[in-house]
Amino acid sequence: MNARQKFNLSKSIQAILYVTNRLQRKDFHKIFKILYFSDRNHLAKYSRSITGDTYIAMNDGPVPSNIYDIFKSLRGDGFFAKNAEQFSEYFNVVNWNFINPLKDADLKKLSASDVEEIDDSLEKYGNLTWDEVREKSHDYAWRNTPKDYPISVENMLLETGESPEYISFVNEMVALNSSRV
């Protein structure tokens, strides 16, 4: 069984704001990778990701599908384009590929463990070059997913060294959380 996570728009916006207010280089690529590492590690430790986004194995590494659509919408070419104004109070796109945060993150909407994992990812990967962070994100989960397909929760957890029993438990938790209205 490989469950799909439920995307959490509100938390994702706050996670993006938290990350972008702490990064030097605020390009899509770096933001996506920081969120990927944060989500992957939070999923392994707490059986839930921070954003609930589905990561796609794209050429330059994992890309959060819904967050990418939000960013593209802000530039006028994404799935949410007709609703872009709902995101424009939080951030905007500069020079096609960079995010400019317009607010600070509301830390009441992120748990202590969310912030802890994001901080850890920022510390480990935030100062890496584009090529270095790309290389780090080409992990087991990415390599074992066909290009342009969703990376499974199972593969993300295998990357972190989790046992088959724990992976099964997390898949059940993800399925349970995804079924909630």
C-alpha cells in the first residue's frame, strides 16, 4: 500500500514564508529542496510531512507539485492562475524563478517539530550551491521513481533507513489522515 498525503495549503504557505525569509538565494529550486528534505525527515520522525505535498521526480530533483503550481500561478502560468490573488499577499515571483516573501511566517500555524525540521534542512542545505543541493536531492527516493512521476512515501522513508514495519505504519497514518474531510 502506498498512500497519498493530503496537501495542507495553509501550512505550506507558512512553511514557504519561513524558508524564504531565511534563505539568501530564494529561487524555486532551493526552496523546493529545503521543503523536500524537511518533509522527508519530518515524515520519518513523526509519521507526517509538514506540507502534505506530493513530490514529483523531475530532472533536477524532487519538486512539490502543489507548491510549484502556486509559484507558477503567481507568474501567470500555473494551475491556480485564476486564484493567484489569494497567494499574492504572501509572496510574489521576481525574475520568473525567485520568490519574494511579503510577510513573516505565522509560527502559530507551524508546530515546533515543523520548525525544527525546516531549521535543520536550512542549516544542512541552505548554503549549498545549486549543483550541490541538486546532487543531495538525487537520493534513493528520487532515483527509484520514474521521471515526472510522484515519489512514494515508501521510497522517501527507505531513503531515511526506516524499517518495513514503520513504513507500513506511516502509510496507514497517511491514508487515515488523507481520508479525513
